[in-house]
Amino acid sequence: MRLVGPGEYEDDGRASSGTEANSAADLMKRTTPDVDPAALQGEILQAVSRSFFLTLRVLPRGMRAPASLGYLLARLSDTIADAGRLEEAARRELLQRFREAVASPGDPGAVPELAAELRRHLGGAGLTKGERHLVWQASECFDWLRGLGAPMAGHVRKVVTTITDGQLWDLDRFAGEGVVRLSSVTELDLYTYRVAGCVGEFWTEIGFAGRRRFSTESREQLREWGAGYGKALQLVNILRDLPNDLDRGRCYLPGDRTPGGKELTEAARSWIPKARQGMVDGLRYTQSLCGLRLQIATGLPALLGLRTLDLLKRATWADLEAGVKVSRREVRASVRQAIAASVPWMRGGWE
């Protein structure tokens, strides 16, 4: 259940054995505290976001801080939910406490206590280097949230709370032995909205709050397109990660029995048109925006998503097991395409 962009092109980097596990004490020795928001938006953000970092770094200043902080907090909750070496009950408890800390300022002493618990429980959970640094800086993320100011802080709290609700639902829904499969399209739609569709709505709200001229379309229309765009990006992640999820006892594609690789490959192809339609929503959203940097940042994930769908259309189960990822060359090509489409005097644009 990794919350990443559809154009990932690097290995996940998770530790695969106990030799990579680190105690909380070891983590304290190796990690430098006192990171300010500028540092959180730099090295740490780049380490945990990879391709999405390209989007965040070109965002206009008024949107960059809330979008970056929202991503870091969502990635932190995702790290808690995916800490496979931690018992499910412990993950659920930590997620619930995280949700409560995000939803409202609450008890000022709760965040340091939660941050210490995260370092203690997740220090040896097989995290990547970037995730370990993010866990260590959890308290600084909350400090940044408290200092962000209204209305941006309210938008960040709302979207991260919704995402965490989706992750808690995920833990409950897939509890049990063997492979658990979603039973309906409604369940899949609910899940993809909670962990990604709400991000499209969040993008809309911080856009209108942070810019004098954000879009030529209405807020309601952008929220609709944004939700569809976000759900499509998460659907791409689901299609790409089918083997990994199956190994973890999860199948997000709806059905009534335990699937095999051949069946899932065929099922994945049947969902590609749905994902493409969501990318079209993203392109419509992008075309309506006011400003070159804003269009580049918003449209780039759609271009990477479309390239990933092209790869998935041809992928076999063995390809999915090996990992379907957009190459660095294709990422650079997508960046150039996003820039060209956003220049006002270029013909065609995002159409």
C-alpha cells in the first residue's frame, strides 16, 4: 500500500532481512535532529518521494509548503501502516494515535510522546533510509503543521486524516488468513478515494487558498476532476503492485475467489481504460490552470501515469513480478513534454 507516484523508476529499497534492522538507539546515533521545514522539503522529501519530488519542487511557492508537508505526513502514516515486522494491532494503535494528533492540535505533549513511540517501534521495521529519517523527524513535521497557519493547516489536517482513515480501513479489511480480496467496485472506489482521490480535492483547496488566479474552472468542477485523477493514480499503483500485494495477502481488484497470476494479469488489463479516463480528468484539470509552473507540476503525474499504463498493457505476470517502472529516460521525456505543453504559445498544449 505504498503511496507513491505512478512513474516510479527506482527500487523500493526496503530492507529484506534482519541485518538491516536498526534499534532506536542506533537510529538516534546516526540521524541528525533539529531539521527545519526547508530541510524537510529537501533531502528527506526527495528520499521518500522520488518521482513525485519532481512535481513538488516546481510548484508555485504558495502551494509548495502545504503540498510537501501533506505528502510527508501521508508518507509517515503509510510507513506505519506498512511496517510488516510490527504486529498488526500495534500498527493500528500507532495509526489511530497518529490520526488523532493530525486531526486537531490536541494535547501539546501528545506529539513528542507519539514521536518517541514511532522511533522505538519502527527503528527495526525494515525501513528504507529515507523512511527512517522521516520517522526520526516526525515531531518536526508536526511542528511545521502547527506553524503553517490557517487555512492551509486545516486543509493538510483534513487530507491526511482522510488518508489515515483509508489506511485504517485497509488494515481492518485485509485482516485474516490467506489472500483477502475486495468484493466490489464500490469497495475499490472507496479505498482509492480515501488514500488518493481526496488528494485531488486537497490540491484544489490549497490552489484556491494560495493563489489569486488558480483556474478558469469552478472549484466544484476541479474537485470532481481532481478526485478522479487521484483515484486513477492510485489505481495505477494497484495494477503495478499486484504481485507484491498478493504476497502480502491482499488483492485490491474485486472478485469472489483467490486469484492466480494469469487471472490477475487479464483483470489488470480490463482496468486500464478506467485508469486512462482518470488521467484524462487530470489533463483537463491541468489545462484549466493559470501558470506555467502550476501546469507542469499538476500534469506531470498524468504523463508518467499514461506511460506506466502503456507498459502495463503489454506486461506479463513475470513482468509485474520483476517490477514495471518508467525508465529515467522516459521520466526526462515526460518532464520535457510537460514543459512544452505548459508554454502558452505552443500549439496543442494539454489538449
